[in-house]
Amino acid sequence: MTHPDIPFHNNASEQAVRQAKVKKKVSGCFRSERGATRHATLLSIIETCKKRNMDILDSLKLMMRGELSFRGR
């Protein structure tokens, strides 16, 4: 309560993992571990871009060219 910039709930975290849970619920599972890993990685990138108010498509393009990385930030 003394830090107004920090939310007092974890709704953002729960919403970030909701899409993965819905995917599992609808399809039952992933066909391969590689596919599950790729899906989780892509969701992580998308959610990070959303939290940082970055354009998702532009960020993905920059990452593919090696011009953007979230490591060490």
C-alpha cells in the first residue's frame, strides 16, 4: 500500500498464463514437447511486449533479425 506503482493483486500474472491453460483445455495437450516449448516461448514474448507497451509484430520482426533481446534487461 505504500508503493502505488505496484499492483496489490496478481491478476496480470493470472491473465498471462490463461491463454496457455485454455489451449491445454481445448486440445487436451500438445502433440510434442517441442511444440509446447515453442508455444510457451511465443506466449512469453507476446506477454512481455504487452507489459512493456511494445508493438508485438515489430518486436517479433526485430527479434528474428537479432536486433532485439529481452535478456539482461
